[in-house]
Amino acid sequence: MHPNALLELCAELVDSLLLFDKPADSLVSEFFRNRKTLGQRERHALAETAYTVLRKRALLQHLAQSGRGPMSRRLAILAWAGSDSFLRGALNDQELHWLKQVESIDRAKLPAKLRHNLPEWLVEPLQQRLGDEQFWQLADAVNEAAPLDLRVNTLKAKREDVQAALEAKGFKSTPTPYSPWGLRLEGKPALQKLDVFTSGQVEVQDEGSQLLSLLTEAKRGEMVVDFCAGAGGKTLALGAAMRNTGRLYAFDVSGYRLDKLKPRLARSGLSNVYPVQISNERDDRVKRLVGKIDRVLVDAPCSGLGTLRRNPDLKWRQSAAGVTELHDKQLAILNSASRMLKPGGRLVYATCSLLDEENEAVAQAFAEAHPDFTLLPAQDVLAHAQVDPAQAGQLTENGYLRLWPHRHQSDGFFAAVWERKK
């Protein structure tokens, strides 16, 4: 495609994303479905440019004010993630001169809000939580693209064998530093046609998400519930840990999300998984399991702010008021899910949020209302679940799992683990 035509197409994509009326990943997928003639390099350049605009929206909109022409085109020029020579082939003399001027600006001297590219309602609690130095480390981390993590399906393969198979196809990977199931690849290589993927030997899953399944420690022959299963990434990890025995319920209020589990389930080789769409946390199908379940994982609906490396639009689509509403919903879901556990059963509450309001505050409120549950130190649970004991302590704060992108190179995750008293 001619450079200018591709740049105009990129500007069109940026325009649609900045409406913030749908999740960015679904909009990008829809955009490409309607433009099947685009090559892989063109798709990569468009997607990465669009995501750079979302990550650095405040900075780029400020810099773009000095240019001329449609704002979306100026943003696409400033964020361009493809070939530099290709971009310059798309620009007129005036745009080339403007771009040179913008590139000469010392960005380190710009105001803080243009450097951290976070909404002010989010900056205050994070700075208070982390202190100034670590706040800036976090801001830098979430404004970079995430690597690609894979979880090896231990029912079908060993990690070292999968790593060798990837190497043979030209994909270099390294074992994830904490999860015994994970491999990490740089960039975003296309794996969907590789045998290790189509045969179900691997699933795409962030290392932090893998650790949530490890905390649950599902065992052979048990009754286990993944209470907010979504597309089933953690469900599949739990099923493999159970060695395809027992009974594993995948509950979710969204039939659409559960439908996404079906092809993954078929690849996985699991036959102990039972996807169930429920109307809410008080559904009769939940009530029928009261006192019968060995383990419940509640990866609760949350702001998703721990996934900003992958979903940078969330920081512009969420709000402080929305987080407060989520707190009440999370606590209600956790209370309901806890009733399913038998004495001695394990409950794991998790989010992919960075904020205390969705994490420690929910866990503390639950603990105060449920003296029949004992908090298990996450460090000890991880060490028991194949995580190097020396490393397990690096993953926890005050007895909870607490993952930070700038410290652990994973998405931001929180988890609390309880046991129901016998």
C-alpha cells in the first residue's frame, strides 16, 4: 500500500479508538476483519501505532497542537511504529519540517502529566501507595508494550520440550521467572498456526494469571469452581493441575465470554470442565453447590488497570466513581462465592487491578465479616505450589500476592487466599 494511504488508514483507526465507546482490542480486531488485504507488517504498524497513541495520549495530543491537518493524522505521525523511511514517504514538506521540530523537544522537561500519561484520579492513589520514585518506574512500565507469555499445558507437554519446539521454528523464549508453567517471548509473534498451539500444548496467558491458578492449588478428584471464568484461561490451568479428574465448573454471567472457552477447551484435552452461564452471583445453580466445593477462585470483575501494558485504553475509560462501584460488586461476589466452600476448602480472591480499593479493602472487608475464614500467607502457598521459596517472598505484601509491572514484569495482580475453618 502507498505510504500516504496507509497513514490515512492509521488515522482512521486512531479516530475510532479515541471515541472510547468500545474496548480497543475489539475495535482493532473489527478494523482488520474489514480490511483483509492488509499484510502482516501493515497490520503490525497500524496496531502498534494506535496503541502508542492510547499509551501516550496526553503527551501526543499536547505535541500535536503545533501541527496542521486532522488531529488523528498528526497523532498517527507522532506515534508511528512502522518503518521510519516509510513514514517519511507519506509526509509532505510541511509535515516533515513540523516532525523535525517536535522531535527536537526535550520531553524530560515537560510537565509531569505529559510524562506519566495517566489520568489525575489514578495518579494520586498510586503515588501515595508507591512513593515518587516507584510511581515513575510504574508509569514507565505501563507505557511500554508487554511481552508475550505462554502457559505450557502440563497434560500434554513439558516446558523444556515446548521451548525446544519453539526454538526449532525460530521463536526464542525464556522460562518465566516465577511460574513453573510459563515461557516468555519478546514482541508479538504469530503462533496460531504452530503445532504447539494448535495441538493445545500452550495457551497465551500472562505469568501473573498463571500464579493465580497456582495459588488455588486444585488437586486430583476435587470439586473446583472458577467463579468468574471469562474466556477460561485460568479454568484451563486449573483443569490441567487437576490432571483432568474431578469436576471443574466455569461460571460466568456472559455466554459470549464462555463461548470463547469452547475452542480452547477442545485443544486442551480436558474433559472435566463444565461451563455454566449464571444470571448473577445469587443464581440457583450457585446455591445448589453451597458447602460442597473444595476450592473456589474468584477472579472478580475489576477496573483492569493492572493490564495497561496490553489495554492502555482502560486508563481513559475508567473513573474513580467506577472503581467505587466495583468495590461493592466485588465484595458481593466474594461473599456469595464463599458460601460454596466446604469446611477446609480454599477461597482465592483476585483482581488485575493496581488499586487498594479493589484489592486490600475488599479482602479486609470480607475477613471482618467472615471470622470462619483464615487468611493463608500467599508466600507460603506459592512456595508449596512449586514457586521457588526464595522468590515467593518477592511476590507478596502483607500476606497477599501483589504483582507490579515495574517490579515483576507481569501484569498487575492482587490475590488473597483463605481457608474455611473446619
